[in-house]
Amino acid sequence: MRNFLAVVGGMGRFLGEIAAAIATPPFFFAETRRALHAVAFQCLIPVLAIMTAVGMIGALQGLAVIRIFGADHVLSSLLAESILREMAPSLGAIMIAAQAGTAIAGEIGTMRVKEEIDALGVMAVPPIKFVVVPRLIALVVACPLISLFGSLAGMLGGYLVAVGLKGVTKGVFVGNLLEFVHMNVILGGMLKSVVFGALIGLIACYYGYNVTGGAQGVGKASNKTVVHAIVAIAISNYFITTLLLKVIG
């Protein structure tokens, strides 16, 4: 418990330093673009692959149930609700934590071990502003975008199974989707992804920035990042879902 409170307190102080760094110049836009490209390059294709499979499985299992009640026409809206609200934001964030989060923790940790972060301070370059802020912003921006593309991939996978293999009418699938899926569903999923991206960025940068113990410490930081980020995503998902259901339905 003492160690947990120490980590929470450390992250709180670290978050305060990040907030102060974001609010004041200089701004390292080139480093932010580089970090954003790295996150997108690492994570987009795996998320698309996973969400396509999820959509296909969801359509297959969903039809097995709703055909008992003769309700094939509601498949697309049910599939979209589950993918847009839950599956794409959550699974996308977990994949990003496993790939980009660990990579960021390892990269920053290596910089700490090699004393590159200390060297930045000597050269009057604020380490938090140059090393941490661009990567955090990159994750906050990339998570909702990757989630959105993942949602499209999931719906495409569901469409291929439902229409291509199971005989659901194309017009019924698309018409029901457009009629019952509203913008608040999309925005709710995007909001979740923004929060998840911020959590992944905070956890990855915190553990990477505070690495001790050489190469072994870098490995531990990467391991802690993925475990703690996934736990944070799961817990925060419950509270965000509860809030969104009350506010936007």
C-alpha cells in the first residue's frame, strides 16, 4: 500500500510538471510529429486486424442469438454500439499500451540510463517539455484516431460475415446502422480513447522518466507500463461508461 501511494503521489507531481510544461513555450512541434508518426506506425495495422476479427466474431455470435427471435435487422446497430462504445476504444487502447506504451517507456528509460535527459538539462532544454510532452500529446491524439479507424474495420468485418456469409440483406444492415447509431455514440467512444491515451502516456512517461538500475530497470519500466496501463484502462472504462450513460445515454 505504501508503494502504491508513493507511485500515485509521484504521478501526481509528474502530471503537475507536465501541465506546467504544456502551458508555456517553447513548443517542440517536430518532436510531437515524430512521436505521433511512431505511435500510428506501430499500432494502426494491429488494431485494424484485431477489430476486423472482433467484428466478424461479433456478427457470427450475434446472429446465432438474434435469429432465434427473427431479429436479423438489429444486428448492425447492436454491433456498432458495442464496437464504437466499448470494443474499439478498450481493445485499441490495450494494444497501444502494449506496443507504443512499452516502446515509449523503454525509449525514455534508455535516455535516462545513458544520461541523455541530464544532458538536455545542461543544455538548457527542459527535459519534460522535450521528452515527455510530445509523446503524451501523440498518444492523446493517436488513440481516438486509431479507435475510429478500428471501429470502421470492425463494422466492415461484421458486414462481410453478416451480408457475405450469413445472408443478411445489405440494405437492412446499412439502413439499421444509419437509423439507430447516432453521433453521441461515436463521440462517447472518442472521449474514452482520449482519456485512455492520456493514461497510457502518463504511465509510460512516468516509469520511463524515473528509471533506475540500468538496463534491468528499463525492462522493469516497460513491464510496469503495460500492466498498470491495462489496469488503469479497465478501471477508468467503468467510470467513464457510467458517466456517459447518465449524460448522453
